[in-house]
Amino acid sequence: MIKKFIIILSSITILSGQSLPEIFVDGEERDIKIRPNIAGTEVVLLGATPAGQREIIIEVVGPRRNITLQEKRRFLGLWLGLGKINYHNVPSYYNILSSKPLNEISDRETFNKLGLGLENLPLGKAEIINSDLKQRVFNKRLRTEMQNKGQFLENESSVTVRSGPGKVGLFSTEFFLPSNSLQGKYSVRYFTFRDGNLISYTENTIDLKQAGFSRVVWLTANNFPLIYGLLAVILSGLVGWLVSIIFRRLKIS
């Protein structure tokens, strides 16, 4: 079951009677609680701008993690992972959503300055071990692998912009965080453009958390690994003991 979470809510009644800023979203951090055995988490983002011809780009960046890629080379007739590259602090998730194709909103130079788009996503200086390949080769492979896994995305024309009451324009979009997404803080940046020029920018954060007993297990494993390991050993021992008793009684009967 996929649960839908409303992350940003705008009060249309209040906004329609006041002077609206260039872009309006709820600036407070929002929590998303995920539960086990689900295919993913659906996230809905809403906001408002003054009505008129303007385009919206939304960028979602997940918690950073370390990634290692291997370079497979043929050795004695076998393909072995002899070389590798270690990336540090790579975004675990990246999604850029827009109201139109990016090339119809602005030019590449503008996106380069803003750091928008997969090609502009910083991967940092990586450690290359036992390989003559340049980092740009590994970078291309990393981006491709993350796209294939559904962790790096570009969803053009996925933001809907509508006219609201009075002089208010409303925008909304939705996307899925895969079930294997890292817990932690996801940065969300909102950009509005008109005639190829950036008009305004704002940002907020969503916090992805486990819910219920699974969150207790996750917190224990991450904050108290020794206790978590001891409990796991004790629990596995108890399960084995109970199973042996059950089989022994079944054999006797």
C-alpha cells in the first residue's frame, strides 16, 4: 500500500485577499513516515505564485552517502573488478521536476549557474584506485546506474500550473520515493522563471522517517549498534531454542 503525504499546503482563501509573494510554499520542515512492505512513498508538493505566464522547476535532493564503483578488466580469461573508484557524499536521490521541458524554460548557461539538472549535479572529487580511467568516465556510469535504479530522475512537464482565485496561480506535482530510499532530510528547492529569466527562489526540507516499531529498530541499529547486535544474537538464540522444543515435542507425540 502506498500512502500519500501532503507536504506543502497553501491557504487559497488567505492568499487571494493579500499581495502574493513571487512564490509561496510552506517553509517549515515536514516529516514523512514510511512503513515496511510498501512499494514506495508518494509525495505531493503544492504551492502558489501570482497568476501569469511563469514556469516552475522543483529540485529534490536526498541524503548523501558513499558509493564505490568497480572497473572490470579481463585477466587470464576472467572479468575481474580490478580497479575501483570511491565516491564520498553523493546524493542518494535526485529528482528535478518542471512545468515544461527544461530547454523551453531557460538556457543551459542559466542551469549551470544554478546547478540544476543531472549534468550539473556535483559528485565531488573521488578516489580512483588501480585504474587509468578518468573520473568523468566513472561519473557518466554512476549517473546511468542511479537513473536505472530510479534514484536519479528528470521529470520534465510534471509540474501542473493552474489559475486560482483572484490573482493566485497554483502549482502542484507528485513523485515517488523508492522503498529503498535513505532515511533523513531531503532538500527541496523551488524556482520560478519567466521569459527564460529566474524570478524567484525558495526552499524547504522534508524528513523521511520510519514509523512504528520499525523506526525503533532503525534508531537502535544506528545509534546503539552494540546493543542492537547483542539483541539480535539473543533473539536468534531464543528462536532456535523454541524451534528445537517444538520439533522435540512433535517427535515424541
